[in-house]
Amino acid sequence: MNKRIGKLKKAILSMKIEEREKRQYARYESECQELEALSERELSSRFVHLKAKYEYRRNIFSFLIGAILLTALTGGWKYFYNFTIKCMQLFYTDGVRTREETSIIIMIAMIFFVFLAVAVFLVCIIYLKELYITKKTLLIIEEVRISREKNEI
């Protein structure tokens, strides 16, 4: 019983802003210590690698968002609409099928469309998170470099 109360208390505390900031600071400190332990050459190598990775990902993300917006603006979404209209025309003019079958086909198409939209949205969110982490690491490396330069002077 006490373990459950302790876990519940820990879960509630983890939602507080102060606790999240403490965990973020602890992660920041551990990253700084890890990077400070590297030699200047290793730090420079990691910086160049992360900078190139960040620029590449940013360019790909810009292209992806541009392609999505371009399809939306040029009417790429109208294909879904045209598909549902064609389904309705086909199934209502064909005497063999019923309204239930038509509505099932349209629902399946809608589910597919929503699934596709959610998948694209999730890919964008994951990609943004990776960009954020890479940029944060780059900033920490720059901070370590600046602190080393101050210590040398």
C-alpha cells in the first residue's frame, strides 16, 4: 500500500513545473559534464556532425511542410472528396448495392483519410522533436566551447 502511495505521490510531483525543471536541469548538467570531458578535437567533431545533421533535417522538414502545404493549396485534398462522390454515384445508380454498403465504403475511405492525416501529423511532430533535441545539443556544445575559451584566457 505504501509503495502505491509513494508511486502516486511521485507521479503527481512529476507533473509540477518545478519538478520538470529540476529534471531538465539534471539532464543539462549531465550533458555538460559529458561534453566537457571530451577533447577539443572530439568536441569540434561532434559539433560539425550535429550541425550538418541539424541543417539536413531542417531542410528536409521545410521541404516536407512545403509539399504538404502545396498539396493542400493546389487541391490535393479534392481527390478524397471526388472519391466519395464517385462512390456515392456508383452505389446509388447501381441497383444491387444498398445504402448501408455505400455508407460503409465511405466510412472506410474517411477512416483511411484520417489515418493518413494523423500519420503525417505525427511524423511532423516527431521530426520537430528531433530538431529541437539536436539544436539544444548544439547550443550546449557552443556554451562548453565558450566556457573553455574563457578559461584559457
